[in-house]
Amino acid sequence: MAMQDDIQQFGKELIQWQGPRVLGFEQTLDLLQSEHRQIRMWAVYQLIECWQERAAEFVHLLLESEIAESREAAIYLVGRYHLKQFAFPIFGLFNRSKGSLKHSSAVALVELKYTAFKPALSQWFHHLWESEELQFADLQCAIKCLVQSLDPEIWDELESALWEQRENHMKALCLFGYLCQSVQSSDQIERLMRHYRFFRVHFTDPQFFQHLASIFDCAELVRWFQAQLQFGKSLQELYPECLYGLSMQIDVELSELLARLDLLRRQQEITSLLQALEDLMRLSLDHPELTSEWPCLQEFRELVATDWDSTILKIQDQEFLLLLCLPVSAWLSLRETEFLEKSKDHMASSLRLYQSPLLRETWMRMFLRDLLLQSNELRQFAADASMSPVPGDPRQALLRLVGSGSIERFYPFPLVLPRPWQYRLTELMEQLTSIYEKWFPDLVQSRQHEHLDYALELFIRYPTSYLIDQVVEHFPLLIHHHFDQLLNLIEKVPDERFLEKLLGYYRKGENSVRQLLCLLCLLHGKEDLMPSDEEVVFRQEVVPHVRIFCQKCQSAYHYPIQKLYIDAELVEQRRLLQDQDLWMPEKLNCKNCNGQLEFRTDARFRATLFSEVLTAKMLKLTDEESERMQAFQLLEFPRLNNRKCNPQTFLNHLDRLLEQSQITSVEKARLLLEAGKLYLSLEWLPKAKDALRRSLELQGDQPRTLYHLGELAYREHNLFDARLYFSQLLQVCTPEDFLLEDDNLYQLASHYLEILDRREYKRGSFKLVVNLQET
């Protein structure tokens, strides 16, 4: 628990890495009064990014803003910088507001330790807790604020409240989870175990177990144990491996106990196994009763004696794994504390733990933080002692950064550390950014696009003046190949030099660029350069668009999608899409050179498209979403030479193949049938009719051709021809002819004839009624 609090405090104390400031403080404040909402929002973000230390001077302006996001930002700054002079107005906001604004106010007031807020917070919680209506987001916020208030009596009050609502599944789950996160003593663990014994029987919800396991921060350890046991390892192998990783010794008595534990595990002797686990903790620890794991083990012994089998097997299996991990968790807590207290003296042991599967991310951050405070020699020793030529996991890359030694050219950071900022270690991010500063010109020259993506993501979070100079210099390559990341960087640091670059790139329909240009023009007093509203040719929010790269002029722009067809079979099979699985009948010309574009998309666009199509099939969409999805249509792709192909490929080869004298009439009839089906799907009805009739004349696949001709006639409301074709189909085949196919055309034709009968009956009845009325 203490270590977790320490890492959270460390995160709060991180030095803010100040990037290049585009405007001064007073100029940024003036922008809060701008008539343009976009400018006001940008000014708020700039104040938060660059001028947090002067929050007391501008928070009142944000609190008065009509933009909810600005007010939330102000509340966050009040809490973070303990601006107690704003406590009363924020208290008023808490009482008046709802939703996220109310939640932000509550968190800030807790940070301020505002005494007058305590009764209101308690009253808010009790109202939500006792209400028959479940307001889950509000309840979560209220409980979280109460737990964070650090009042020793609060935990006891919340635990007492849990008894009152034990039967309410969601409320009990919410409160139990927060109580588990805030455990401070063995007595509290015992009390939570009594609740857990009730929950495991009455709800059989695995989330209660996950909350319980979170007390020991051993989720990764449990998964590792499970994987090793499934792989076939025994406890006689696993426990010594853990002890070695923690630099602990194994004597004869301990070795014999491990052999007995292994036998009891295989025999599923749970009562005897629990006793052996207690013996293991007594034998390996001086005072096991002082650990958090000991009361949990004791309570499980009582539970096994009464109602071990009163829950589902899935929960039992997870509990069994947790019990096996409890001794290791206790060893870990003890050794982690020892290593951190004297990291310099325990460097070899710390590195052994760092490389072992027992490593917990919380401890890893603490270890790296302490290592950064050591001398360069010790840091380099740690890095050299751990590194292999090619890293296999993020830990090695992080330790290499700590070592501050030489990094090989184009070291695979994007693969090994895909999101390095999540570790919240600013010093490491400084070193990583400086590495990419040095590499950047070579990355551009060698077109290392994966590394360039990664570099821009770093620069967005940690911009420096030198980096902005580099980005301006290499703007043409970056705008065409790394559009989204570059625009995000420019929005964060809207240097005036980007204005000319963006104006040269801008074309009609590039709404994202247009919005950014407007921001730059307003910021730098160049309103005369701002693109006019008439240049917006489509709304990206409703009309979908695709970004296509032109091979001829090496430029990339967005183009509206009027109609895009997707291979229906691949969507049904849940297979990822490739460019050959998409077809846009409309021809596109490059916005830059006006040359005809080859339809090629990036993997991100195809992945997003696949998710949207699946979502549209499974969920009810809003009107706006439905309007947007009309541009995407599933299509049964045609077959050419018995192989499915892109419709454009099929159409390109169709006329040439039909003119060849060496193919038989049967093959021509098959091609015409495929063409007719494709035209019918595309609603090109005259072409479909011509192709299907030609196929029928060549004596091809008569049943299928007759069916599609009947379907076409039905769509054209030609009921006489539709009846004729469907009737002919029933005469030339039987239902058994289609047993092995997805669609039984005989049954479908019969169904169409039934519909035709009903329509003709209704039409005849209507004529009879009209005649009677006239008479």
C-alpha cells in the first residue's frame, strides 16, 4: 500500500516539460476573450500546457467561461495546485451542477481538504446509496472521493454501509472494489473477506474476486502461475524459481515442504493444502502474521471448512490460483521494500528481480526512478548487466534508456515501447526524445515511417524548439505520410512558419487543414489568408472520406466516398479487409496533379471500415450514423475463372473474354450470368437484363439465369414476366438440386410466386370494388 501511494505522489511531482511557447502569458490570456470558440479552446489548452504554475492568475477566467470543458479545466487546476481561495465557488458548482462538472468539483474539493464539503459529500453518498435508482457514475465518484479524503473513520463507515446493501449486486460491487483499493490493515482485509464469502455465494460474479485479488496487486503473478501450471510445471519448480528471483535461500526443510505442496495440489486436497501454505509462510518469513496475505489465507481456511463448493468452478479455480500465489506475494512485498530502501547495496538483487517474471509494474517504476538518482556509473552498470543485443520486452528498453549509454541506430522502440509515456517517467522521455531528435534527419532520408510516426507522437507530448525546426524543414514528407500526427503537433505548437506550408498544401475539401489554417491565421493576425467557407465541398462528419496517396506526384489528400462496395463474404467470415476486397466505381483524380488515382488505402482506414460495417450489422444506428453508412454497401463479388475477384478486375476482363473465340458457349454463358448478377446487385438493371438474356440464349445455367431474370422483372414491377421466369425455373429443376448451396433457388422462386398470387388477388379485389362503386 505504501509503495502504491509513493508512486502516485511521484506522478504528481513530475516536472512539467515545457515545450516552445508560441505566445506569451498575457497574449494567451487575451485569446480567452476571442469571438472564435476554437481560439478560446486553444488558449485554454495552452494555459494548461505551458502556464500551469500561474494558474491562480487565470483560473477565475476559466470558471466564468460558457464552455464546460474550460470550467472543468479550471476545477482541475484548483485541485492540483491547492488554490484554496476558489474552494467556495467550486463548492457552489458542486451543489448546482450534474454529471462530469459535479464529479470534477467533488475531486477538487477533496484535494483542497475543504472542511465544509465533508457533510455535503457524505450526504451525497448516502442519498445515492439509499436511492432505489442506480446512478452508477455518481456513486463511483462519491465513493472515490470519500476514500481519498484520508479520514480514518470513513473506511469503517463505508464498510458498515456495505452490510446494508449486500443484496444489491451493482452497488455492492462498486463499494467493495473501492474498499479493496484502499485497504490499510490486516483487520480491514479480514472484514472484507467476510463480505467476499457472502458475495461469492449469492452473486457468483468473478469481478468480486478480481477486486479481492487487487488488494495484493498480484493479477500478473496469478496469470503467470496459471500459464506455468498449464505448461506442465510443478510447484517444486515454480516456488524455487520465485525464491531465486528474490535472492532467497532454500533449505532442506523448505524443499520437503514444497514436494508435499505439489502432491496436495495434484490431489486437490484443499484443506491440507491451505495448512501447508501456512507452514510455507511460517518457514520462509520471520513474521508472516504481519503480512497482508496472512489474514486472507486464514479466512479462506474457514471458508473451505464451511462452503468452499458453494460457488461456480470458474471462481474456485481463480481462488485456488490466488492461494498458491499468496506466499509469493508476501515474499515480493518484503523484498521489494528491502531493495528500494537500499537500492545501491542491493543492485544485483534488484536486477535479478527486474529480469524475473515476478516483476510488478509499480515496483519497476519505483526502481527506475531511484536508479535515475544514482551516479552514471551505477546506471550504466545496471543497463549493461541486463541488456541483450535485441530486446525482448519493454523492461530492457527502459533500462537501456536509464543507462544513458549509446543506443544502436534505429533501435526498435516503436515495437518494444509502443506507448512509453504511460510509465510516467519524464526523465526517460527526455532521453527518448533526445534520441529521436538526433535520428530525425536520417529517419526522413531513409523513409523510416514507423519510426517517424513514433517520433511525432513523442514530439506532440514533449515538443522542443529544435524539433519544431526539424518538422518545418521536412514538412512535405510528413504532411503526405503522417497527416494526423503532424496536424496534432501543429495544433499544439502553431508556429507561424506552418502557415505558409499549410496554405501550399491546402485543397478544397480538406476540412481538418482548413480548421487548422483558421487557427493559425487568427493567432498570427493573418485573417486575410483564411480560406473562405465556399471552399468546403463536403462535410466529413456525414459524408465518409478516404485518404489516398498519389504515386505520380507523391501527395496524399482526402476524397469523398459516394459509394464503396465491400466483399460481403469476408465480412461474414470476420476476415480483415484488403484493398482488393473494396471497390469504388467512381473514378478519382488527384487534387494535386489531376492524374487518375489508383484506389489504395491504409490499414487504419480498412480496420476502421471493418469495425463500422460490423457495428452497423449488429446494432441500431442513429439517423446520422445511418446516413453515413449508406455510402458503404456489402456486395457479392463476381467470380472469374472460378476465382472470386474485384468487380473492377471482372469488368475490365469481361468484354475481352467474351470476344475470344477459343472459349466455349457454356463458359460465355457463365461469364454473362456473373455479369448479370453483378449488374443486378449494383441496380444497373438494363445491363443486367441484357447479360442475363444473352446467358439464357447460350443455354448456360438455366435455373440460376431464370431466377435472376425473374428477380429483375419483379424489381421492375413486370409481374407477368416475373411469373413466367419463376414458373419456368420450377419446371426445369427440383428442390434437391440446391441442397448443398446457401440459397435454395427452387424455394425462393416458389416464395416469389406466392407473393405474386397475393398481389394479383389484391389487385383483382381492388378492381372489383372500383367497379361496384361506379355501378
